[in-house]
Amino acid sequence: MLCSAALLIHYRSSLHFMLDGWGFVIYREDGNIGDFLDPHNEHISILPVAIYKLFLSIFGMSSAMPLHVFSVAIFLLSVFLLFRYLEPLVGEPAALIGCAVILFFGAAWEDLLWAFQIGFSISIAAGIGALIMLRRRDAFGDIVACLLLGVSVISTSLGIPFAIGSAVCLVLQRENLLSRIFVIVVPALVYG
């Protein structure tokens, strides 16, 4: 993970805001609720817009590096959580191989150089975190899973498959389904 982070920061060091990232920088500065609720390419983007606004207010536009560092950290968190999710299912060696492919660019390497993709990394990290928490099969795990699914669905529409996967997980666990249904209902209401 450290090697991947160093490589990503090195490649990102010469990059500034680019492509769709400018949409968050320029076109969402009115200060109204539409800045947060207007979708971007059919994706809900509440949390990514808030992060862009926060980073611009703290660091300004002279450098995108603080946003790049944060984006890399969230990406690494998502890979770490993927490893933690896969390890009990396929064992440590297979989980490590699967994560190494993702850490070192994989098929979508260009997305790893683009800070704008932070929304997808947040959705993935939160969604995988929710699935991990559901394995606990206790009230604390359910509450955290619900919160993480909420974060996932307000980051991008990629949170929807994680909510569906979590619903399947609850059904397959067959334990107190009615008392645990809030894990899916609350994020669905938030998304709606």
C-alpha cells in the first residue's frame, strides 16, 4: 500500500484540477442547495461536492495536491477494506493478489490519477465497510453498516449496488430480519 501511495502521489504531483473536477470547482459555487443535490452524470454527489468545497475553502485553488493526498488515502482505505472483506472468504494469499492488482493501477489506472474519482472511492470504501460490519450480526454492526451505506449512497450511485448487496446479506443471514431492515431502509430513504 505504501508503494502504491508513493507511486500515485508521484504521478499526481504534476496534475491539477482536470476534466469533471472543474465542474465541482466552477459550477457549484453558488452556495445554494443545488450545489449539493444536482446530480453529476446521473450520480448523486453530495459528499464529493462537500469535500471539494471544504478543500477549496481551506487550501484554495493554487494546488490540487491536498485533494490528491486525501483521494489517495480514501482509495487505499477502500483497498484495505477489500482485503479485510476477502480474507475470510478466499484466504490471505488470494485476497492479497486481488488487492495488488487494484493497488497497482489495474484496468482503470487513469481513474486513480484523477482526484474527482474520490466519490467512487468513498462509495466503495463505505459499501465494503458496511458488508464487513454486517458480518458482526449485532446491533452495533447494524448501526455502523446503516451509517456507512448512507455515506456510500450520498457519494455516488455506486452505493446502490452495495445497499442491494447488504439486503441480500441480511436475507441470507436470516436473523431478526424485521428488526434489522433499517440498515437498508434508512440509506434508501436518504438516497430517495
